[in-house]
Amino acid sequence: MADQDGKKSQEEDLSLGIKDQSKHQASEPYPFHKYNHTNRYTEGSILNIPESGALNYIEPCHEYKAFINTTDETKMSKFTDEVIRFAAACMNSRTNGTIHFGIGDKPNFIHGQVLGVVVEDKEAYLNELKFAIDRSFEFKHKQAAQKCIKPPRFVGVLNKNMTSSDKCVIEVDIVPDYVICEENIYHTFNMDTKKAKKKEKGKDADKTETKPSKQFFIRDGGSSRNLLVPTTSDKHMEQYNRFIPSVAKQSQLRKQAEEKPLNVIKNSNQGSRLSQMITGGSLSLDKSHFERYIIVTNKSHSIQLESLGFLVELDPTAVLDFDPESAECGLQSYFEQQSTVSVHLPSEYKIPEGIEDIADMFKLTKKTRWMFCNGGIKDEVPSDIDQWSKDKGASIQEVISFLCRKDVFPNKRFLVIFLILSTVSEQMDPLVETFSTFFHELKGTEQILCICDNENAFTSWKDLIKARCGNDISDRCIYELSLTEVNGTILSLLSKKRRSSRFLTCGGGSKVLLKKKVECSLNSLEILCTNQCEGGNEDNIPIEENFYKGGKVSWWNFYFSEQPGSTPFIKRDKFDFIKKTVIPDLCSLRKPCVLFNLMHVPGCGGTTLAMHILWALRDRFRCAILKNSKADFAEVADQVVKLLTHDHEEHLPRVPVLLMIDDFDDMKKVKFLQQLIEKECKKKVIQCKSAHVILLNCVRAESSEVTESTDTVFIRNDLYELEQKQFVQQLVEIEKTHKNADTFYGFMIMKKNLKPDYIQHVVHNTLKSFNKNQKHAQLLAVLALLNVYGNGTSLSSSVCHNFLGLQPTLVCGTDSVEERFDTFSTLVASRAVKGKVHKAVEIIHPSFAWYCLQEITPKMTIAEIINLLLTTDELYEDTEGKDILMQDVLSILIERHSMMAKSQSHSIDRPSILKRLS
């Protein structure tokens, strides 16, 4: 209920003397439990939500306080007292709620009228509220109250002419989540403030200490009622005694209500529609149908400005700006920092005076003509909405008529973009007038695009235009995308931006920028962007040859395969099944994080298939690979959820994360990571009817006898007939462009369906000249042992160079360490390592490694190879890989202990073992 103290004359003055609420602009309340929204109130407008009691537990109830006739001495205590009453009532009634200070109520004010209050020290309100919570609630419930009562929000209040005032509306949200409140009840305690102050001054020292009164508030209609008032009648006590047992039931209803509104991720194609409309169908701003752009916009918020970089890239010919503070702290000020503009008043463009000169100026100039349509420059005073048409409307109409002349801009080759940054809610708003003029000058909406900051702004705008012009403009509006998504989507239509920036999908053709600072903070993940590899200058020949020889696949292989004239990347038999059936089924599961296992025999292309799936889905999922299976899982979970919510901080994520994980030696660890991700989702209050994170777990199978299930697909170590035909056909194409195709063993073994006799024959012929006294032969033996008996550990190219006593060199932009293996070079391949500068060197294929070891051991025993591993310091100079190498050496010693104990020709240097492992 509104304050009732103060003089009647003051109240009448602050209510603006207006009796009829219908004369006032309607305003939407600030979004519940949000802090970074762009909503602001206009002084004198009316909030369209009445004061209310508990509705459905989730829909917030509201209470208004004028908060204008309080003195500086009593203002803070008035604020904290009212918040505590309202909060306790909401917590006991288990309903969300917002209490507003600076909003009028009957009988002294128009109900819901925005009055605003002046706040000099916002920090003081926050601190006093925290102190009041601790003082008012029982000790056992203080922590719960601090969690349920959110920090104050200070919503700016604009003057009627859209300039900023020094007032704001203070709002406090109450969110009594079941997980916090459970089935507890919340009493509050309040000491008489006046007596407490007298006691502090010593005026009441002789009296007994005042005991704080016990209270129990509930929501009762539009107010908070205390069931334990000091003069509690029997009737009140009966209500209290009846209410207490009902709390348990209300708590369960609250829990059900929290689970009920789980939202399905909304499918939207507005990203694609925006790309179509802003380019005229070309889907590229480099080849846009439109030669010129005109921007019409209204009041901006500082939060929006960093998401409007696309305006600079559009290089608009003219901007019609209705924000009188734009030059001081708005869009024009932001734009001018990055581009050249000239500012004008619409009255400077008179028709027909100087029409030819002005037309030529528009055609030739590279400056953006920025027109202040509601004052703000050159001593032009801003007008209120109801006065604007009379003061400035005629000059705007002349400007629009001029801009739409065929001798100014080419017919049908310019686009007018209405950028609705603030909600338009009145029929007399200048933007409605301006739209109507453009609508009639252009004879329709074909050359008009409207971009609204949110759906509420769109609904209001659409209804106003329908009433004014009789047209439904829904199909010419973008309203389901945030401004960050609009910005990313438009920037991605520029080739120079695709080459210099990285973009993440938001689904439906929309994108957001992934800034370097953000990507660096997600350092546990290798993120796959929608424009991955664009703008790079890698040479396709060495990258393709390395892969065909048996090296690990890279994103570049997929990228090159999609270029015109290239050979398409082979789709394995399970590719379409996983992409079109398994993944969609997983997305429908009502769990924050779901798991899918891709079982594969080492060397059969399981990891390649998984990466191919990610590549194919990068426009529909936010895809990433976990760099290190031994990373801190809590940190990984945090980063995965940050990737999920990037640029969606106050909205439901539109697309899930598809995370590929590999090299996990224990399924318990995978399950643990899954649980931590689910926990992190719940902590961020991310709820949905479909999965938010899909873990694609690549698992090496020791046997080819694996049973598939709903969450497991198995990749065999032999090829289906269709797959084999594809490999044969592709080899023909490869031989046309690569001279040394006969050494592409990684590809050959797939073509020959992984036949052991082929592999054995190649290895035997290649290693005929193996000599254990040669450095490159020793290094090959080490790599083979690590691959077969370790966990597939590789060695960095720098370690290999050091071991061979050589300096790294570059051939065709790649590290040429393979060439240092002389005749054995066809058996090794290098690959990029996530998060490292140097590449890794390994045997081209696990099957080759096994046969290499079989061929080597008659000439160099396993004991000798291990001794070499233990006694060669150069192998441990890679500080990042040292620990992994040590773990592999230890596991080899344990696994091969019995076999090496039988070896009589050489024994292992046990002091070396102790020294190396210590």
C-alpha cells in the first residue's frame, strides 16, 4: 500500500492533478529477477500490473510504495521495514514478488503511476538491507532470507521528453525457491524504532530493555498482513494456527510450480530471416541487393551500445535519431568514436530549396548524416510526445520525402531499418509517425525492416503500427533475437569479419561473437566456431598428406573438403545414424547433461568420426573438445556452462553444447563430469525440457565384440561394402593431386579394410634396415612401445629434434620432423596438440605400431627400449608432457613386468627406474 503521510497538496501535485488513468502512457514492469535489462520508466506513466497477492507461486505479486514524503532521517528505515514485511510475506506464502518504491497507489495517487525517487547513495540501500535481514530474521533462517531477498535494483526514470532525470524506481525481488525454503516458516522481529533511538541517546536508560515484537506476515491481496499483531484476537490466532500446518502443502505446490514451467528451447529461424532481409536475399553484405541503409532509432541504453557495432559496418547514409541525449551518452556518441558523422537538424533539409545540391551531397559523401529528430543539439529543445508532432513533425516529413526521391537514392535499392531500442507504447510517439510517413512514401513495407530489442517491445510496436497503418508488420520484424545475436548475425555476413572474428551459433541462423578474452577464459575447451578456419592461410597439401599417412584429423581437413573442386570427406556408415537419430533423441531427454558413448577399436577412425559429427553440427550446437581428460572437472563443468550461456546470461540458452571427450580410462570419471555439469546447470538456474549439454564420449574398445545400446554406438575395425567403395573411389582422386599417394598408409589400410597382412608387409619392408644404434631407429622404437603398451602417448616435435640432436626446420609451413626418421618417415606422422605450440609425433596407426614393435624386438628388446626411456633426459624436456609420459612408463613397467622378468639378454636398470620415478 502507498504511503499516506504528508500534506494533501503535495500528493495532489505529485499525482500531476490527473484523475483519468487512461491519459497516461502504459509501462511494462522491469523483468523479474533481472538486472541487465534495458527497461526504463517514463515519469507519469502507469505500470500495467496491479498490486496483488499470491497468484501461481511463480508469477510475481507486486506492491507499490510512493516513498516520497519520507524524510532523509526516516527514508532508510522505511525502506528496510517495508522490504522485510513484504519479503517475509512472500516467503511464508511461497510466492515470487517485487516491491516497488517510487510507484504511486490509491487513494492518494493514480494506481501504478511512476513517480520516482532521488537516490544519492545506492550502496547504502544494499548495505542497510543486508543488515536489516540479519537483524529481523531468526538466526537459523538468516542465510535463507539473504538468498531469497535479492539486492535492490535501481530502474532509471525518464522525463516525458525522453531525457534522463535524476530519479529512479527502487525494486526488490523475492524468490523463495523450494530448495532454499523447503517447509520452513519465517517469523520476523521488529524493535520499536523510536524507542530504540531514545535508548541510544540515553533518554530512556532507566526503563527496561524493549523486547522486539514477533511477527508473522503473509500475502493478503495487494498487501502484507501480520497474523501476530500485538493485539491479536482469538480470530487472528485461529488464522495463524490454521496457516502453519498449510505451509508444508504450499511448499510442495511451490516445488511443483518450479518444475512445471520448464521451457522447451524455442526454435527460431529469425537469424536466417534477418540475413535474408538485410541483404535483399544475397546472404552477403559484400554483395547486398541494397546500396544504401537508413536507420531510424529511439532512446538507447548504455548496455545496448556494445551490441550495435553492426551499424558502423552497415555505413548508413542517414540516421534519424529520436534520442535527445544521443550526442551526450547515446548511440551517436558511440558511433562517432568509430566512424565519421555530420550532425544535423531535420529543419536544415527544406524542399524544394537546394534539392539538387543536397541530393548530390548525399550521393557523394562518405559521411553518415546524423539527424537529431527531437532536439539535443544546436540549442534545439526536446519535445514531449504529445507536442512533438506540432513542434517537429513537419520537418521530419520533409526529410523522409526527400530521402525517398528516386533522384536521391536508387529505386528499391535502399533499406530503412527501424531500430526499436526502447519500447514504443503511445499512438502519438514520433516513431509511429515516422513509420507511417515512410510506409506511404515507399508504398508498403518491402523496403522496411524493424529490429526490436525484445518481444514486449515488438508486440507494442506491431499493435501501434496495425492501428495506424492497417498493416500487420510481423513478417518485417526481428524480435526473437537479442541485440548481441542481431549484431553477431549481421557481422557474420561480412567476409572481412568472418576472416578476422570468431562466431558461435545461437540456432536458426543467428550467431554471436566469441571474443578472444572469453575464449581464453575457457582454456579447458577447444571451441569449434561456425566460421572455423575461414581467414586462415594454411596449405592444404601437407595437411591432407599428413592425414592420409595416418596423422590425426584436424578441422582443416573438413574445411578443405568443403571447398569447390575438393574431394568430399568420406562419411562413415554410422555418421548419418548418429547425426540424424542419436543426437536428436538425446536432445529430447529431460536432463541437463546427457551422455553418448562412441566405442571404437583403436585406429578404425572413431575419433575422426566424432570430430566429423561436431563439424557437421557446428551451426546447430556449440561444439567443443575437452583438451585434457585429467583437467579439474569442476573447472571444466564451469567452463562448459559458460560456453552454453555465453551472451545468454539472462535468457534461456537457445542451443545445447556438444562436447567431445576422449582418453578417459574410467567411466566413473565420465559420470562424475556429467554430474558436475548438471550441478552447475542447476546452480545457474538453467531449467529446460531438453538436454543442454551432450557428452560425446570416444571410448577405445579392447574387443570387437561390443553390444550397442541406446547410449552406445560401436565402430567396427572393418568396413562395410559401401564404405570400402568410397575409399577406393577417393584414392583415385587423391592420386591425381598427390604424387606420393603410395605412402598414405593411414588411408590405404582403410581402403584395404584394415587387413593385417597388408600392414605387416609394409612394416616388414620398411624396417629391414633397422639398426638400434641409430638415433632415429631408437626414437621409432620408443614411439612404438608408447603406442602399444602406454595410452597412445606421443612425443613433442621439439623433444624428437633434441633427441636426434637437430634444430627444428620448416618445410611448407609445417614442422618437418618426420623427414628426420629417414627411411622410416612413412611410419610416423605429426599432429597438432590442443593448447600447445609444438606438434606431437607418433606412429601413423595403432596397428602399425603393434607390427613395428614385433619387427623391432628381435633387434632391440623391450627391456632395452624401457632402459632408453628411463635413462634419456632429452625425452622429458617437454614440461607439459612429462607427467603423462611418466605415467605411461610406470604403467608399461607394471603391465610388462612378468614378460621382462623372463628376458635373459638384457635386464632393466632398476636404479634408473627409482631415479626417474622419484
